[in-house]
Amino acid sequence: MEMPPPSPARLARKAELATALRRVLPDDAVIDAPAELRAYECDALAAYRCPPMLAVLPATTDEVADVLRLCHAAGVPVVPRGAGTSLAGGALPTADSVILGVARMNAVLEADYDNRVIRVQTGRTNLSVTGAVEEEGFFYAPDPSSQLACAIAGNIAMNSGGAHCLKYGVTTNNLLGVTMVLMDGTICEIGGAHLDAPGLDLLGVICGSEGQLGVVTEATLRILPKPEGARPMLMAFDSNEVAGACVSDIIKAGILPVAIEFMDRPCIRACEDFAKAGYPDCEALLIVEVEGSEAEIEDQLARITGIARRHDPLELREAQDADEAGRIWLGRKSAFGAMGQINDYMCLDGTIPVNELPHVLKRISALGEEYGLGVANVFHAGDGNMHPLILYDANKPGDLEKCEAYGADILKLCVEVGGCLTGEHGVGIEKRDLMWHQYAAADMEAQMAVKDVFDPAWLLNPAKVFPLDASEGRRAVPVAAE
Amino acid sequence: MRAETEAELAEMIVGAEGPLRICGGGTRDVGRPVDGAVLQTGGLSGISLYEPGALTMVAEAGTPLAEIEAALAAEGQRLAFEPGDWRGLLGRAGESTIGGVVATNVSGPRRIQAGACRDFMLGVRFVDGAGQVVKNGGRVMKNVTGYDLVKLMCGARGTLGVLSQVSFKVLAMPEAEMTLTCEGQDAKAAVTTLCAALKTPFDVTGAAYLDAGATGGVARTQVRIEGLEASVRYRAGRLRDGVLAGFELVEGAASGDLWREVRDVTPFAGREGAVWRVSVKPTDGPVLTDALATLGLDHAAVHDWGGGLVWLLVDGSGDGGADVIRQQTAALGGHATLIRGSERLRADVPVFEPENAVLARMTAGLKAKFDPRGILNPGLMG
């Protein structure tokens, strides 16, 4: 993955910029020592690394504004960073950029239960938002797998989803307002505890813009009352097609489970070896979770069981107690760890129309044989968001490149069948150069026009999302003179 | 002008020599009056794809809403964001189109639980002011590939581009619905009750209050529950045993009628006056109406969305209450839109909430990028 070469003019300003930043931030909030900058050299797409020129850790919106104003004046790019858990390289720096980490801004500003909203600083982790409201019986719905570590700032940047968004929606559906700082240091307020924007839906375009339009420092989030209970059930089938058809029938029947997770045989095996969850030996496995009172759960599961039986399941297992529920989820939740045990892996994130599932799984497997690489599939079946995990050996020369080529073929396949490159991880650098497969020039131009308005100098996270050849003219704005 | 295809639409926009007034079904004439040649999109019609098992539909922008709703109903599905029919309220005839619904981001009572129109939109195709055909999003339920221009277009009222095709998520129609109602509460007590109901785990899908001025008799508080039959019965019972003690149970078609009334704001249809739509946080709904009364602005109010969406019927002469409504709304943190008013009133006072300087700069910047000649519904949004 190519990144733009660092600009010598910017690199020459390192000391000067560090001094200016120390005038507006506490000493320990400006990091310039090479050894310490290594901590910011990559995110969870760890195959790509590059320490930034500087890193800053502001503690307030005003400090963020000061940092951006100074960097803007110096013509130095800024890469915003939440918790650094991006799987797409969203927080990967260039050598001539400043990392702006929001980790020190993690306070809950207000929890308003009557109006069902919480206002937080965006460095707060996803799970700790729920942590702040659960005693009152509430939760924050989007639940990316990294929720223990990932920050709301990154969730907003990538419009993160999770296993339960089939029912509750992704970040954009749960975000009501933000305080955001533009690249020139201007602070703006959008939305709030009330619903829906008065003018253009700027909030809608900011969410998912991968830190390219502004740095979001505070957010108003929708919180929901916790359901009375939840219970998963496990279903085993002897083919992917049948499992896919069962998913479609459940949805068509008007039942809306909170989650429908799908695992294929390679994934089931790996999880079983790793976590010993007691999964049946089968080709495809579904985990379906429903919510409500005891009677409501039983009613829904009975209907789902009825539908599943029409598809000749090898096994239907309803959790009898919390312990069994835990075991049903155990394998699924350890899928990534299990794959990591076998080898290095790359996790893809394409989305496809649900009815294309069997076809796409077959093609993924056939492509894997061509490339000579193993793949396991685990994904959110209800909404067609796939997560093929491609196994490779990072120490074997050429294997990463082969894996990337295979991954690119899978994502192109997703687009071909009417889907998209990324369902919840974001484009970052990982899928940046594949964007031409999904969008024509006019489509890309319209998106870049939005960045032109928010960040005319293209200094915020500029080398992401758009193929470098598409954004080159815009990024070539000369470094501002003193 | 009436476009029958996307290519024709693009040609008409390229060939336009002056401002264009974009018109779907012409049922939602909201905004500053636009002086321009009418460009009709009703010819771009038809459902191009419907997959009930994937909960997705793709339709040309000019497709009548009624056609879409009928196709969905045949499969036991619906538009969960419950778009209102404002023909009665605005005194308009014609057929509402899906493009018009999306362009105005119309969402009904279920918005508090299911989300707004914008939350269900999966993809758009549109023609920008330069005549370029642009697509964004797609037809899958999770998509973060590039910027979300789908949301930007939803609610932009044709000022950034003219929609040619939309794709959206649909949901199953519930097996049952019930409404719990109570009469005679004042706004504050009603909204306190609504908030309490919305805090329960019983998945309330509608929470509204119609004051005496709106009902023309006694004020009514109403809470809706939907879902599987047994579950609805269970939840209604739990609510009546708890925060909705003393509420009456309304079932079936009668329950549906109660919500169509709120959705379409029928209490204000055929009545004289200007109509405002204000969005504040729910607990501020009664604070707003109390303040307006104290300041001497006579009004009738329908509170939807747990109390936070306030429809106000006021005297339409003078500034139609604009000053005092805007002042009070701004103080609470929210926004007010003049939904119905004479052409004179809509030209005299800002129809939409004036934006702060920074957002106004962003809006103007986007308008200049997407419609460089300034010909798409110029001035409509202020």
C-alpha cells in the first residue's frame, strides 16, 4: 500500500512546530522523541507502520482547536486517532504528519435518562459509554468487536457497526450531535439532544468520513433501555446455501433478531480447536439471538425453530441457561483469536445482498484454492456484512502480497454482486485503491467536493479513503508560507 | 419539463437557462417560494428491485408512495419510518412520490424507535446542478465505503441534486399493534408520562400528546406498542401495571387511526393559521409550549416523538409567530420550520432554522460545489 512521500519542507519544521505546540499544550501532551513516537506508528492494520513527525494529546476542545490552527498555519497534515483499533489503517500516520490523539478526552459530560441521551468526550471507549449508564438500565447499542478498547471518536469516524446492529443500527443511527473542530481551528456544534437536522444533514456526512472533515471532540449519543433478557440459539446445517436460505426465511417471516451470526466449516473448526465451545461438526452454523421477556423470547425462538426445521438442520440448540448462552457465543467471540492461533490473518469486511450469500461463499472458496491460501468465514448474516479471514504467513516473502491480492478479488466480487467494499471497518488505506471498482469518477468527485468544503487545504488525514491518483491534485496544495 | 429517464433529467439540467423548481408529486410545498421553471420527476417511475428476504427495495424517484406501500404490504412489509401524508395539512392534491419523501426526510411517529427516513436510506442516484449523474451508497444494509452522501441528499430538498433513484431498507409489518391512551393530562404531565414509558424496556414505537386545542375537546396522551401478538399484549399489560396505570387500551384499526392522525397532523388540516414544526428534546416540549403561552402566542399543539416534536398551529398573520417561536426554540436548543404559511409569510420570514455562521459557510460551500450555477431550488432553504 503506497503512501505519499513525506515533504522535506514539513519535516524541516518539526522542532519549530513542537515548540509552538508546547506553548498551547502541557509539556507532556506533545511527543517528539522518536522512541515514544513509535507508539503511534500503526493501528490494528499492523502490517503498515510509519512513525509520525509529532504526536499530541490535547485534553479539551479548545486545545484541539489550538493544535489544528497551528498545524493548518504550518501546512502540516494531521491524522486524528481514537484508540488506534482501526482495521483499515485509518490512523496510520505519514512521516510528515502530526498524530492528534483524543485519548485524554474521555469524560462523560451529561447523562440524561428522561431524554435518553448521553454526552461524552470522544476519547471515551465504546464499552465504557454503556458502563456509565447501565446502572440506570440503559446501554449504548453499537457494539464493534473491539468495543472494550475502541473510542467513540473512531466509531464516529468509521461509522462502526457490530453484531447487534441488525436491530439497533450502526453509529450514524445512534449519533445525535457533535462538537467538531475544523482543520483551520474553527469549532462547530452540530445537532444535539433533539432529533434531526434543520438544514443539510451535515452530521450524516461527518459520520463515516474517516477523520477527513474535522476532529470530533464531543458527541451526543442515543442510549436505549436494556431489554428484559436475551437468549441465543445455535443452528447447524450441512450446507452454506441452506443456512443462507434459513436466514432469509427468518427475516421474511417478520422476526427481527438482534443478531444473526454465520460461521462456515473452517471457522467452526478453528474456533472449536481454540475455545472448545462444543459446536457441532457441520458445514454452516448460525447463532441467532432474540430479546425480550421470558415469554417473548420463547415465542420468538419457537417461530425461528419452526422455520429452521423446514431446512433440515443437523442440530438446533437453544440456550437453557446463562452458562449455555455463554458457550454458544464463546466460539463466535473467539473466532479472531482462534484464527490468529493458526496463522497471521487479514480480516475483510465487504457487504453483499443477503441472497447472494451461497454464490459468494463458493467463489471465495474457489479463489482461495487458486491463490493457495486458506480462508474462514464469520459474519453478520442478517445484513450481509461478511468477514472472510484470509490466513497467510507474514514471515514468508510474498505471502502478504498474495493475501492482499486475494482479498482484493473477494472485495471486487462483493461489488460485482451488488454489494460494497466495506460494511463497517472503513476504507482507510486498506481499500483505498479499490474505490475505483465501486465508484465512477463523478461519484468520487462528489465525495471529494465535500472534503474541499470542510478542509480546503486537504490536511486532515489526506492520504486515506480516496485513491492517491484521484486525490493527488488536491493534496498537492503547497505548504503554507510563514 | 418532465423527465422520463435519468438521462433526460441530466439533459434538462444541463440545458437549463435559469432556476429550476424541482417537483415530485407536488404534495409537500414547504420552503421559501422558488421562482423557476418547474422540473417534474414523476416520469421517473417504477420499482426496479424488491427483495423481501433482504428487506430492500430500489425505486425510481418519481414512483408514487402509494405504489411502494402497496407492493410492500403485499409481502407483509412496510416503510418503518412512517412517512406522513401532508396533503390534508397543506391543502394539496396529487400523488406523493418516494423521491419527495426522501428529499424532505419525512418521518412519522415511529422515528423515536425505528429511526428517520434518512436512517433507512441505503443508496441514491442523483443529477447534480452541473448535470453530472452521481451515485452513492448502494442496496446493502451496511456500507461505509466512502462518504455518506445518501444522508446529505436526504433532506436537502433538491438543492444539491435531483434524485433519480433511491434504495432503502424496509421492515416487516408487525403482527399486532395496540395503543394506550389517557385523557385530560396537561403537557408537562403527559410528557413526563411519555418519557417514563420510553424508559421502560417495552419498546414503545409511538409516544404522543395532543392538547385540547388540537383535539378540539379533551387533551389526549397516547403510547403505541407493536410486534408479535403475545408480546404486545404482555408489554401493554406491564405498562398499564406500571407507568401507564389508568390508561385505556385501543386495539386494531382504531389504534392505527390514532397514529395516522399524529403522522399526518390531521388536527391542523383545514384549520386557518400557520403551522410550525419544532424539534427539541422531549422534556423541553412542554417548556416550549408553556413559554409561548406565557408570551401570549395563542396556539394548539401536537407533541410527537415523546414530546420533542412539536407541531404548532398559530395565527398566520403578521410574522406567524416566527420571532417568539424562533427565540424560544433557540434558547432551548432545537430547530423550528414553518411548514405551512402563505407565500407572503414564507417569503418574509426564514422558513428553516437560520444556521450559525460556521454551518452556513459549510452549507453555502456544499451548494456551490454541487450546484455551481445555483439553479436547483435556489433560495428554497433560505
